[in-house]
Amino acid sequence: MPPRRTRPVDKLDDDHYPAYTTGRAAEMLGTTPAFLRALDNNQLITPLRSEGGHRRYSRHQLRLAARARQLVDTGTQIEAACRIINLENQLEQAQHLNQELHTHSTTS
């Protein structure tokens, strides 16, 4: 028997493992499958597709969807909510890179 690449427990710890179906994800978020499809259409999240073509979502994607729902629930259009979240993510990445560069320049 060939060695396994990952243990089943590793998948439970993997924030990006697509463990949730559309129905289950919508239930967890208290929203509809159509809301999740809209997030996909607006390029906030791109769920993995199963062999049968069904969308599968990771915990990371569900956190993004929950943030989008917060914004939509306060009156933000879904397209704007997706753009806001993408910009927030870009800002966080830029701040992280800036911190790394600052740390590197002070240690050199």
C-alpha cells in the first residue's frame, strides 16, 4: 500500500480544504445558495468544483462570505461589498509586506 500524502486530520486543519457544500455553507451563514453564487459571480470567492460540478467551500471562503453578509446586511450592495473585501485583503497583504521589508531593512 503506497504511503498517504496527507492524513485525514490534516484536511480538518486545512483552512482552504473545500469541505462544505453550497447548501451546508448557506445554512451555516444563514443565507441562500444564491448569495454564495453571487459572491462567486463577483469574484470574491471561487469555490472548488466537485467531479459532478457542485461548488465546495472552504472555511476561509466562508469567513469571506460572512464578512460580505455583514456588509450587505448593513445596506451595502453585494458588488460593493465584494470590492471592499478585496481591497481590505490587498491592504492587509501590503501592510504585511511593508512590515517584512521594514524588519529586514532594520536588521541589515
